[in-house]
Amino acid sequence: MKYLLPKLLFPALIATSAGVATAGTVPASQAHIITYDFPYNALYLPTPAGAGMWIDKRVFELEAPTNYALTGKMNAVLGATYDLGNGTGNANIALSFDVLVPRCDRCGMFDSDLVGTGHDGTLADNGSTLTYATNTSVASGLYGRLLVYEIMTGQLPAFSGQIQFEAIRFDIEVVPLSAVPELPPAALLGLGLGVMGLVARNRRRPEHREQAIN
């Protein structure tokens, strides 16, 4: 039993080390951006009753790729084509969004917590195509599933023409989940020295026992 202790202690130390760092604790340098594309085929035809502005609200669901987690940091890009018809001036589109974490697997936006927002942005107009890109939301976490509540708007300078919305793109930060948890270098060094000491001590004991018998 006396000599069995070091043999049992070694796997116990390894098992303990595996529980020190939780899955998902990765350096920020490993974070990178992936893209989610959603078709968004909506047509805005202005009418006097519509006051020349179009508003739409939608919820998008985002799932983390296998072995990755979503941090909640993202921006959105809305694309559209337009025709002013008989009007003159500039067409305009815009969007804003909230990043929500559902409280359960089946929970929707009303059973979620707000972790980030994307408001304001820049509009690019090349004469027939509009692209609106939001500022990046400020969020930091590790999530397997997120909901994004978006409000899209479109406006024409007169009750003429149309705006054809085409797609929404999300550029989202993800981080890889740690398949094998790691210890800090100092902890690994201490663990290694401790194991080496146990092994050396275990090797010396049989020699002392043999001398005592002789």
C-alpha cells in the first residue's frame, strides 16, 4: 500500500489538472471572424399612406460551428438595389440590432438577455446599389446560440420608385473551444517537478528494502 500511493497519485494529479481550465478559455489571439449570410427578399414600394418610409423587424438565429463558440461581437451588412422612379434625391437604408442570449434551448427573444448592440453605421451608394454596414457590437462571452433582433428601414425621396432588399450578412467573432484544457506554464512546471520527485523516490525504496533484507 505504501508504494501504491505514488502510482495512484500521478493519475490523480493529471485528472486534477484537466479540471483547472474550463472549455472555452482561449487566448483572444485565437479569435477570428466568420460570415453568416441570410437571404432577405423584401420589396419597398412607397405610397402616400406609408409616409415615404419602410420599416421591418426580424429575428435571426445564429448557431456556433462545431468546436467553436460565438462571442457576441459582430456587425451586420444590409444590401439593396433601388430605383428613384420619377423622384430626385437620395435613397436611404439603415439597420440596427440587439444581440440576445436565450435562457434555454427553446427560448425566444422575450426569454433572452441582452449582451450587445449594433447601432449607427455607414451607407455606401453607387447610384443603383445601397450597402449599409453597422458598427461592431461590443460583447465578450462564449455562446453556442444567439438571437439577433434587427430593425431595417428604407426611405425614398418621393412617393416613386422602389427599394429591393436582397441580403443580410453577419460578420461574427468566434473562438475555438479547447479540446484539451491547458495549465499555465508555471503550473505545468510545478506539476512536472512533483511527478519527477515521486518517481525518483519510488525507485529508491526497493533498493533500500533489498539492502535491509540482505
